[in-house]
Amino acid sequence: MRRPRYQNVVLHAVLIVLASLTLTPFLFTANNIFRTKKEFDQSFFSFPDAFEGLIEVSALYLTGNDDQVEVVDEFGAREIVDRDEAFSRYIDYAQQGPSKAWSVLRPFMQNSFLVSICTAIGVCLVGSSTAYILSRYRFAGREVVFMSVLSTMMFPAVLTLVPSFLLVKELGLLNSYWAMILPYIASGQVIAIFVFRSFFAGLPEELFESARIDGAGHLGIYLNIILPLSKPVFSVVIIMNVLYTWNQFLWPFIVNTDGSKHVIASGLFIMARSQEAEDYSLMFAAYSISSIPLLILFIYATKPFMRGITSGALKA
Amino acid sequence: MKQEKFSFTFTCYVIILPTLALLFTFIYLPVVWAFSRSLYDFEIGSESRFVGLGNFGEYLFSDPTFWPSMLHMGALTFFLVCVRLTIPLVVAKLIHSLSTEKSRYVYRTIFLAPIVVPGVALQLIWMNLIYSDVGLLNETLRAIGLANFTQGWLTNPDTALLAIMVIGFPFVSGIDVLIYYAGLSSIPEDVNESCALEGCVGIRKFFRIDVPLVLSQLKLILILTIINGLQAFENVYILTEGGPGYETIVPGLWMYYNAFKFQRMGYACAIGVVLFLMILTLTIINIKYFRSAEEVKEGA
């Protein structure tokens, strides 16, 4: 079906306007990483000074001009230096916000990585083995087990928040990684079992039959048949899970009563409530740094990412 | 033979044991506790006192935050429902109408990209960048000569709730567009072709054909939005802490304050139970009365 060309132009125009509105806060954030608080106070809308300096010096390199240049530092002091020195000064100037933010965020980032990776591994192991049994075998009580897994979706987080805290406290898990990892696995496995089960149920029975005839046990079937065939569905589950864990803010905030195991989300909040929030550049750098790991995951695995998000929506 | 069957069942249960153990410890046990502890008045580490339904009575009938918080929650949820059922659907339709698959993919990716920013960072970005005194909104107003409209959007009682609502403007990032897009893509090609033959195109086709055929997606988003809307309070906590005064308090936040600020664990559990019952009721109503496309087709 051919459409008139102007229609496509209109569509693009509308979508581009919406996309730029959506991205505006993020572009501003990215721009402000490299601006100091002082620059920010002077004018709100502006390109980082350090970048203007860098462009100026780069122009000297391109034209082969090796004159000395005047460098203006953060406090407005002027100095005349040669171009290599000017270049490295502007680089230092630009990266002071990000490097300061990184030094604050590093422990949070490490905790986030540890918790996300452990949760993802746990959910994959527990979820896939349960889904394997539920999808390939008939045993007494199978329906009951499946229904008890599914019906947990009925309970919203707001119902279990306070009692879960009481439970974790009673188990003596406060201020440990387990306080995050175990509940995350418990709730993350539900949707994982759902996704794995429907995938495993679609695999042909002949494969399992012949493996059993060859004498393979459950472990052999799991390692030699399920794992190699299910890579795409594993990546979907992993991405769904990492996205969920990375965004958890309130739970880590509550169970870290001594503040030692904060993850990136709760750490950002702590940062925003502390003295450091006075420094805009530091905060904007922190927001950007906290987005980088998922951005890399997003670029590296856009398609499983999209699938992971839409199947994650099933979780009510 | 019987022995063999028993050992087969036993093996199955051994393999699913971790799942069951985690489910019962970290989900079912807290659910049971939520109900049982809501009948007590207790602080952590001190004697608990049985009060029966006293916590519920106090919350429903004599808590001064009850009605304001329900009103705020209702307003926030209603706004989100209106927005999420319309704008992303229109955008998905616009993307779906583009002529090349490549451009469709590019736009879908662009609208999804903001999901990499952690939720907390998103709220804080809006707080620091858009709403602060030297923020995008106030500076833009000053730049175009509307300086007397500038204000502390989140600290002014008149605008605080509105300011919380419009975070995320223009509401097209994230999963909604993808979900509607998937719905539009699953409309069979012969339906589209016969529409074109009948001369049913553009806005008329959108309302007569597309909207009825993505009803199940609309229903999914409706249910999700209501469930999230009733329990969401992290954003309010980050942005205003329920203030100024109690101008933006929501029930979930009040539960959080009771548990972790005032040490009234039993009372907090009772608020959680009330919210759960509300969510359950609304979800059941949704599932029952909002029929999806498949059910309409089956004549259910």
C-alpha cells in the first residue's frame, strides 16, 4: 500500500518533536556533567566552558599553530601556557565533576553489581530448574505448586514491605547482601518460572526421550539439552532481572540501617540528601554514571532488552 | 513400581525445593504476618499488645491523613491512567504507520532508551534540573519574560501535586509504546487490507479498527497503572516527602512513615492490608468488566 509522501514527513516531524521532549532532561544532564557549580550559577543554558577551551586548543592543533594560549581556570584566573599544557588543563577541568562523583559512587556501584549478578544467577538457576520440572514432568501436586507460584503475583509490594522488613530483621540479615539477594530471588523467580516454563514446554519431547534412553539424569538433560537450546530466553530473563534489581531503591534503603551496603539507587538518594547535592556538576555526573551500566547493556543487547521489558510487564 | 513412582515424585520435589523454600519464607510468610501483625500494636523490641481491628478502625475513621492521602492517590492514579491509555497508544500508532521497518525500529529504540536511567535518578533529575530555582522550567520562564510565573514547583502547596504528576512528560518513554506497538503489529494484514479497500483510513480506522483490536493491551496497561498508582510512594518520598505539610501525602508513604519513623509497625501493616484489599477489588473489577478483544470475539 503506497502512502503519500507528505504523510511520512508529518509523522517524522511529530515523532521527532516527542523524542526531543523526552530526551531533553537527559541531554541537559549530560551537558551539565562537565560544568562547574560556578558556571551553572552564572548562566543556566550554556555549553561547558571546558569544552569551548578544548575546541579552541584542538583548532590550534588542526591548523598546526603552536602559539601559546590563554587558559581561563574555574575561578576566572588567566594564564598563558603552551597548547599541550592548555589541552591537559582543560581535560582536567572537564573531568573533575565525573571523577569526584565516581569516587563517591564506586562502593555503591560495586554493591549494585554484586547484588544484581548474584540475583540474576540465583533466579536463573532456581527458576529454570523449577520450570524444567513443571513443564516436562507430571507429578502429584504439580498444579498446586504452579498455582502457588503464580498466585504470589497477587500480593503487591506495599502489603509485604513492612512484614518483610520484620522478617529480615528477625533472621538477622539486616545490613547484609543476603537481605537484598534472597528476597529478590524469591520474587524474581516467579516471572522467570513463567517465562522459562512456556519456553521449555515448547521444546520437542523426542529430545528428552532420547536423552533419557541414553541414560541421562536430570542434571545431564539440564546441562546438555535445556541450557544450549535456551540461550535467548536466559538472556531475556537476565535482562529483566538486572533491570528490576538495578532500579530497586526503597528496599536497600530500608534494610541498610548502618548504610554500609547501599546500592546505586539508594546511594544516589543519600547523595542527593547530603552536602554533596550543593554541587550540581557532581550530582549530574552521578546520575549519568549510574545510567552507564544499563546503557551498555541496552546497546549491546537491544533486542533481548525489548523482549525482556515487554514480558516483564506481565508481572502485575 | 509404587516405590519407583514415589522416588520420582520425591526427586521432583527436591529440585523445586529452593523455589518453594524461598516463596514460603520471603513471600507467603510476610503476607501472613501482614494480616496477623495488623491486629497488634507494637514497636520493634518491645511488648506487643493485641488490639483486634483497632488499627483498621483508627486508620479508616480517625486518621487525619486518610481522606487527603486517598484523594492525592486517586488524583495521581487517575491522571496516570488517562495519560498512559492515550499518548503512548497514539505514538505507537504513529510509529507503526511509518513506511520503513528501519525507521520504526529507530523510533522504538529512542523511546525505550530512557529506561536505562534508574528511577531514582529520573526523579532527582526532574527535581534538580526542571523544578529547582535555577532549573529548566524557571529559567525558561525567565528567558521568555514570564518571570512572575516562576516558583518552587515542589514546595508551593498549590503546584506540588501537579509537579509530581507531570514528571516524565511527555509520557512516551518506557514499555507502554512497545506494548501497544506489539498489539498493533499483531492485527492481521487482511484486516488492514480490507479496511483500505472499504476506504476506512486515518482517524476513522484508528478508532473503528485499531483501538478495539488493542483492547487487551489497553486492559493490561490499565490494570498495571492502577496497581502501581495505588501503591506508589517512592516518587513522592523522593520529591516532596509528602510535603509541604501533608499536601502530597499518599497512603503508601504514610505506611512507610508509621513503620520507620513512628515505629508503629502494627498500624503500618494495617495500612498495607487496606491498600492490598483496595488493589485486589479494583483488579477484580477490571478483569471482570473490562473485556479484552479476544473475549469480545469469543462472545463471552
